[in-house]
Amino acid sequence: MQVPAMPSNEALRIETLRELLILDTPLEARFDNLTIAAAAFFRVKIAVVSLLDSHRQWFKSSCGLNAKETHRDISFCGHAILHNEVFVIEDALQDVRFFDNPLVTGEPQIRFYAGAPLIASNGMNLGTLCLIDPYPRKLQDFEIEMLVDMAKLVEQELERPMARAVVA
């Protein structure tokens, strides 16, 4: 298993994430509606809004997954935030970075992963809107575009708590 590298701007990225005051908040329909829609549109078992803190990936919303967080060192999203484009693993069993990952060899038996980075207004990659399925697959170009568009909706929602805190 390959542990994801840390972004070069990790301190600022973590500071930005914490300033949003979103970590460890209760479930919210505004995020749940987006993961439900993503799972249905892409016909995947799992869709997640995942945010990467210092040592964990925390799930603000998930459709098809009961976990609330996992260790960052086994996260696919830890790899995805290193890129500004959609990060796709068509078959995790065939990828040297993931074939022995406990999320592949055990539950939820990830084979397919696609994560669109959630980029804050200051350019920091905070997490992903990700799609997960227990079967290998490919995304078509229009699906990648749709995932990016849906991630932009999540980004807008992530910025809302900060705006409310400034107004209050």
C-alpha cells in the first residue's frame, strides 16, 4: 500500500479547512442531497463528500457507506487532493498504489474510485466528492465533466458556513 504524499501547502490547507467550521458537524440535507444524486446519476454503490484533516478523512456526507471517517494514510482521497483534476482508479486491484489497501482487500471492497477535488476559494484542495464502486469501470468524458460540476456545488456549500460566521 502506498501512503499518499502530503501537499506542499499542507499547513495552509488544514488551516483553511478548519476555518470553514465544517469538521465534525451533523449531517445536512444540502450535502446529503448531492451524494444521493451523485450515486444515482453515476450508478455507483457509494458517493461521499470527504474532507481530509491532519490524520483522517472525515465524511461530511455519504450515500451507501456507514463509516464517518477513516485513517488518512489508507485514503484514496489523500492521493486525489494532490491533483486539481478528477483522480480516477478504474480497478484498484490492478493499481500498485492500492491493490493491498485494506479498503480494497476488505470492506467496502473498492475497485473503482473517482474523486473530484473540492477546492476552496483560496485554491486549497480540502477533500473530494468521490464515487466508489465494488466493480471496475471507466468514466466517459461527459461523466467526468458532471462530477466536476457536482463538486463545484459541494464547494459552494462548504463556503457557506464561513459566510454565516462572518455575518453573525
